[in-house]
Amino acid sequence: MAGLGNGFSDDILHAARLSPYATARTLDAEEVTRLHAAIAEVLGRAAAALAGQRLDRIKDVKHAGYRVHARTGLPCPVCGTDIAEVSFAEKSLQYCPSCQTGGRRLSDRRMDRLLK
């Protein structure tokens, strides 16, 4: 999800129960509805938590509110499955295999260039 940052993108996709590899053109109407609701929910929750915060506290407050982002190995707040991570191009994303990918762990491409 371009423009939102990795943290909000991870949490929005988790709230919408969508794979981090889903593309906009492949979403059906129900998934688009869930995505729209998740954007409002996650950003609304963040805005409420950040309102009135001192500038030096914003980053800490924002990070404390993440449900899956930067929580690799910790239990999913919805189902208890360990949060998984995929790394790519100096970045990473976090997701819940049970909530977002039907229990399937996504491939981590960090080592691909070394295996060629």
C-alpha cells in the first residue's frame, strides 16, 4: 500500500485479512470492502492515539499501536499464531499466516540471489 509506510500497511492488510502479496486488481468486492474498512479502522485508531502527543513521543506511540508490524515471532492479537516476516530489498513486512494467508508461510527472498 503505497504512501502509508510499512507499519500502517502491515496492520491494514492484517485487519482486512488480506495477504501482503495481494494486488489491487485481484481483489473481489468483499475484499475491497474489508480493505476500505481496515484503512479507516487502523488510521482512525492511530489518529486517536497520536492526538495531543508531544512531537518527541509520536514515533513511540505509533509503534506501540502496531498489531503485526515489528512484532515478528510474537503472537497475533487475533488468533495467537506467531507473526511471520518476509524480507526483501532492504525492507521487511510482517503478517499473520493464519489470519492472512490461510496458514501458509510466504517465501522469504533474502537468500535467492545467493542460490543462483
